[in-house]
Amino acid sequence: MVLRYDTVSFLSDYGLEDEFVGVVRSVVMGHAPGVEVVDITHGIPAHDVRAGSLALARSAPYLCPGVVLAVVDPGVGGARRAVAVEVGGGQSVLVGPDNGLLAPAVAMVGGADRAVSLTDAELHLDSPGTTFDGRDVFAPVAAHLCNGVDLADLGEALDPGLLVPGVVPVSARESDGLHAEVLWVDRFGNVQLNVDPADLPADRVQVRIGERVRSAELVTAFDEVPSGGLGLLVDSAGLVALVVARSSAAAELGIASGDAVVLADLDGTESGVATPVELGRTRAG
């Protein structure tokens, strides 16, 4: 049998402590012999759909054509839909829960061509429960797609415009500076902000955390940040990140994903005093 797709790229919040990742991989490869499963990451924080959607969107432009299997699914067994979304004129299909996880990646690669709800139970595994759709629904569907099953045969057609959108915050310029948010802290402690480099108020900004005041300036490499200093670096996703040289900016600044950030011009103020950058946990109103 000639495979339609020979690669499945797999992202989840399953971690590696339990058998979940290995079981899903085995179901895919058992139903579609010859398929290669590429692990994007299984370190998404449990139930964190936003973190999963951002990781998937960052990865999407670089993934091999094929099936993308993404599972961060706190609503498993509930009312949320299981879907498959075709992109790139059929070059790839994203499979996973319709909870906002897939939408940013779909947008990143140019939008959806077709989408279906995975309602054909004949193409799923028999299951003793409803808590492991990664194994029982998404893995066999991914394998069937690799084996040449057409998207339309997986279930009921959906209007791609009705897929649940991802929740990605947008920075906003206000009188006291550019209001932004921490999107992601990587394992090195680099702090990615939802800020396009073109939107920076200046190449130098002032940073205040509580009573402490810091300044940061735009750099092009980690080692350009002076010892004890703070840098603004355009990261691999093209967004602005707060960084320090060979250490964790997140630990040094005491900030995490979801924290609010306000960036203000350090140079365009009287006597070198500027409206500060304020960082603090975003709270519901």
C-alpha cells in the first residue's frame, strides 16, 4: 500500500511519565505501517490549551507535510467536537479537539481548505471509556488519513469558519506605553512577549518590577547583553523576548506566562525618567 502521508507530527500535554504517548504512537504506526511519528513536544502544561496552540503555531511553518496530531483536551468526553482540518491544498491535515488548539496553526499556514467533525465511529477504536480520545479517536483517524482515506469519509463536513478560534492576546498602545503580555517562557528562561519588533516604543525601555527599576535595550544576540543587564531580543518566532546572558530572565524578573508587561520609551523622557515597564500577574476583573 502506498501511503498518502508518511509523517505524523505529534504534540500533546501527556508528558512522558505515563504510557499515553507510547500508546498513541503505537496505534498510529500499527494502523499505518511505515509512517514516521515526529514528536513536536509532550511537555505542554496539563490542560493548557493556549500554551499548546502557541507551540503548535510556532512549529507549523516548519513541520513536514503530512498529518499533525495535536491533543491538549481538557474537555475530552464532553461536548467539544473532534475535528480534522485540511490545509495547503491537501498538503497537511490537522487532527485534534476543536477547542482553540488548532486554529492559530491553521491561520499560520494560510487557513483551512476543508474541515470535518470526526463522527464516523467505525473509524475509531472500541473504547471502554471516554477519557482517551488521543488513543481511541485521533490516532486511528491520523492513521486512516495516512492510508489514503479522504477527509470527507471521516465524518460530517464543517464550515472551517466555525472552528473554535484560539485565544491569543494582542498588545495595545496606551498613554503610558505598550501594554503586552508574556506568551511563553522557554526552558532557558527567555520571556517571549506578544510584541512585534516594529511596535517597540524605542530600542531602550525601562523596566520596573515592584519597587525595582531595570532598563533593557534591543540586542541581536544573547551575549550582547552585558553582565547583570537585561536585553530585548527578536526571537526565532519573530517576536520580542526579554533575555539575559546565559541565565534565566524569567527567574531574574520573577515573571511567568500570562503576566502583564508595559513597555515605555526610556530615551524620550525628561531627566532620564520614563513611565516604567510594569510586570505583574494578569488578574480577572
